Amino acid sequence: MSTRAEEIQKTLEIEILSGKLPPGSRLEETELSERFECSRTPIREALRQLASEALITMRSRQPATVVALSGRKLLEMFQVMAELEGLCARLAARRATPQQIARLRATQDELRGTLDSSQIDSFYDINRRFHELVYEASQNEFLADQTRSLRNRVSIYRKMVTQKVRRRLDTVEEHEQVIDAIERGDGEAADKAMSAHVNLLGEQMLDLIALFPEPAETAE
């Protein structure tokens, strides 16, 4: 059974990853205590856990804040993310079972059905599930955990990108290239397709950075 601190931590984590608590949001202990109707002890435990996951920043005598990334840090993280997801796809091409490939196909079909502009949240959730299936198909639990951890840190930024219609259309086509390569057992092609899909370059990155104010140096 989860503790009160774990319940609070999970609730706040969902709100951070969904963008309900955007980068730079302040997490005041007093306000959180009133909201969750509990003492500050479980609040502090929950915040410490979120800090350990690099989702929030905690500084002495200041409220915790949701991590806000500079353009440079974001670019670096997406570059690493692309390498990790590419490796997941490479391993999936070698290890995926027919059942896992079928689930990727089914999820891709589901994703196509959410291209309507009113279904952004559904598109994002199904897209995340697609990537989880690739992690699973890599059959490398440590790699999957590391990839998922980094994905969570850039989650809200990735969600902002998917709000663009052109990006959602591109995502579906890029997924098709990844699935085809995995189905053929072509690890190199799967790696290349997934890395290109995840990495944000040129105008995509500039558009993303423009959506958020540049954080103070200490926010990282």
C-alpha cells in the first residue's frame, strides 16, 4: 500500500509531466499542505522524491520549483534522448517478438485515429505508449529505465511540440519507418529512424525554445 507521501508525489509527477504544472511553477509547502490536507512531513518527502528524479529544483529557504531548462540544456538532452531511443529501436529490431511487433502496429493505427486537432492529449498519450513498446521490445530493462527517466525530464517540452499539426503528421510517418525497420530486423535502420524521429533540429528546436522563457542559471 502506498504511503501518503507516495500518493502526493505521484499526483504532482503527473501534473508536471502533463504540463498542468509547467516549468518554473512554484511548489509552496504551505499551499500543498492545505491542498492535500496533510502535514508538511509527507509534502517534504514527496518533494524530495521529485527532486531525486530531477523534475523539481529545491533550494534552501526557497520554494521548490518545477525544473525549467535552458535552450542549450534542452538541446543536449534531446541529443542524448535520440541516442538512447535509437539504441532501444536497434535492440528491438533484433529481439522483438511477433506479438510485440503486432502491438506496435496496433498502437500506430490507434495513433493515426487521433490526428484530429481536438485530440492532442490522446495523441500524446498513445505516442508515449508507442515508445514504451519499443523500450519493452529492446528487452533491456536498464536501458528502458534510463531512457524513460530522461524522457520524463523533457516530457512537457515534447508535448508542446506535438501540438503542431505538421509535427503530428510527421510523427506518424516516422513511426512507420521505425516499425518497418524493426519488422525487417534491420537494427541499423531502426536506430537511424528512431534517432532522427526523436532529435529536434533546426526550426523545430527554435520553435520549442520560443515557447518558454529562458530560465535563470540556477534553475538547472
